[in-house]
Amino acid sequence: MNCKDFERLIPEFLRSNMNYSQMEAFREHMDNCESCKEELSIQFLVAEGMRHLEDDGAFDLQIEMEKRLAQNSLKIDRHNRFILIRRYFLTTLFSMLGVVLLYLFG
């Protein structure tokens, strides 16, 4: 992912509307690009700050941003675990099917 792609995805991040592959690429780019991380912080502050001002609530950008990023990391981890478990299950299922077929027709 390049900086332009990252910036295009910031609104999707703010709306929590990214698929898993986008989330992974977004997070990886953010971890390696200080200017994009700063841009995300600015847009996050504007979007969330306006929402909190309307609600008359206290607002700590760093805590809110860390919460959002932690939620995304958790979603990515869960998705990757699901993929791994599914792959293991399917491999086991097809192996067992092969053994049964070999027993029946072999």
C-alpha cells in the first residue's frame, strides 16, 4: 500500500468499514509511515472531536485512537485464526475422505 491508497482508506477506517485485507494493509502501512500516521491522527481528531463536541463529552485523542486500532488488530487476529482453523479443518476432512475412498475402492 502506498500513501495515496492509505489516505483514500482513512474515511473507511473512521467509519469502521474496511475488509480484513484492507485493515491489514492499512495497519502495516501506518506502522511504517510516520506521515500517514500523522494524517490519520489529524483526520481522526477532526471526525471524533466534532462528534464528541456535539455530545458534550470529554475527549482524549490518543486513547480513542488506540482503542480503534486495538479493535482493528483484534478483528484481523480473529480473521487470521479463522482462516487457519478453516484450512486445518478442510485439510483434515479431505485427508479423511481420501482414506475412506482408498479403503472402499482400493
